Amino acid sequence: MKSLQNISKLTLLGLSLLVTFAACSAVNNDVETLSDEDIELATQIIGESVSDDNSGIMSSMYDAVSTVGKDGISYGDNRNKANSDDNSGRGRESSYSYTYDPDTGMHTLQYDRSVNKNSFSKSISLLNTYIFKSPEGEFIVHPRANADSIESVAFTGNKSGSVNSRRGSSEFARADTFAIAGLHSTSSIVSIDGTHHGEGNATGYTRDSVEVSRDFTVDIEFLEVAIEKDSVEANGNLEQGVTGTLTYSIILNKTVGDEADNQVIEGTIELTGDGTALLRFKKVAKVVRFSLKDGSTQD
């Protein structure tokens, strides 16, 4: 089992960010519209918070529907093997530790993921918990060996780390809580109820040659999110099988050059089932489509 010092890394960034955000006493929630700059920053935050490559919600979904044991994680088929073209980090787990509590039925995993390429790198520490149950509501002690018996899973995922790409650099702490049902072979649809909380900062972005930095908190709530098993089987990924709606709220603290501003940005995210999502804003009619794989925007 890793040391307590390593476990504390998962919360260190989050605690420091909470102090930072607490210092920002004035948050502008009265603005009747959003600037192009606000929309761009909010899109970046949501794209990173949701997408798989950036260790967002989609990455946690993959983890949540995997099976686990003392020997590692199985994502089904060959998806537990490292793919040189994949930025998710799955299959590159290191420093893996596992425990099981028979009294609560909880499986606890701690491990790291890293990816290092020419234009993309990330380093993530994760602490995940699972409670697997059968259709009869009994704990499943050996989920890898009894994957066909799993009907539901209660999942929590806590992660912290950093991502560097052409779009800039970001650091974050994130927490996902999912209640998943319909995993048994007798069901064609998997339902997911859940929440996401994230805190982070980003630098290295420019707009009209002016440097832009941002701190943020984001909260996301699931509304009728589902995974169609046939679509996942046909396409080999969750991004093209997941549908539903998420609501989000961002507290954005941005600095553009020498000017600072704080405000709340809210709206919805529609998961379309084709590997993308539609981002909508409460105060403007604009709709942005982004990739659930890497968070990039699409025309």
C-alpha cells in the first residue's frame, strides 16, 4: 500500500485551491450576457472536465465500468492494454495497490497514470472505490472473475494531476461519484446517476497576443445519463454509446493581461451518442460542440 504521504497528494492541490477561491470574495453573477472570451474559457474548462484524454468524467466512466482485483484493472476486450496512440493512460497504470473490505463490500484502488508525447503529457494520481453488487443485492468479492454477475456499482473517483498540451498547461483536483445500474447481461441499457466536482488552474493560453490565466471550480450533475450497450459493442468505446444531459456551474476567476474578473457561468451539456457533446450557456444562445475524447471543439 502506498504511504500516507502519497495519498495526501490527492487532496493537497484541492485544499490549496479552496484557499485561493475563498479569497475571491466578489463573484459577478449579475452579467446578462457572456463575452467571447468567457465562452472560450468555459468551453476549455468543460472540455477538460468531461473528456477522456484530460482525465475528466469520461475517464471516470471507463474506470467505473471496469472490473478490478489485486492483479490490476480490466476494461473489457483488449482495452486494458496500453495503446501507443491513446492519451487516456489506461493500460499504463503504475504504483498499483488494492484492498477489499468484506464488511462494506468496498474495493479500494490507488495508482498513477502518465502519458508523455511530443505535444501531450499528463501525470495523474488516482484513488478509486467500488462496491459491486449482484442483481440480488449481494456484494461481489471477486469482480474480475465474476464480471457476468455484476448488476450495479457504487463508484467514487478522486484524482489530481496536471496536463500539458498545445492549448496550454493545467493542474486540477477532481472528484466523481457515480451510481451505476444495468450492467448485468439481462439489461441493454446502463443508467448512471452522478456528480462531478473539480478545481483547477490553467496558464499558457493567449487571446489576441494577451496572456490569459484562470482559476475555477466546476460542479456537474447528471440528468438521465445512459449507456447503450449495443453502441459500445459496435464502436468499441463509451463516447459513442453515452447519451443524456448534464447541468454545470462554473465559478471562473480569470486574469487577462493585468485585468482580473470573477463570475458564475451555468448551462447544460448534452451527450449526443456520437462521440461529442453540445455545450449550452444559460445567458447566451451560442452552442459549442466538443469531443468527449480530447475536449477539442468541432465546427
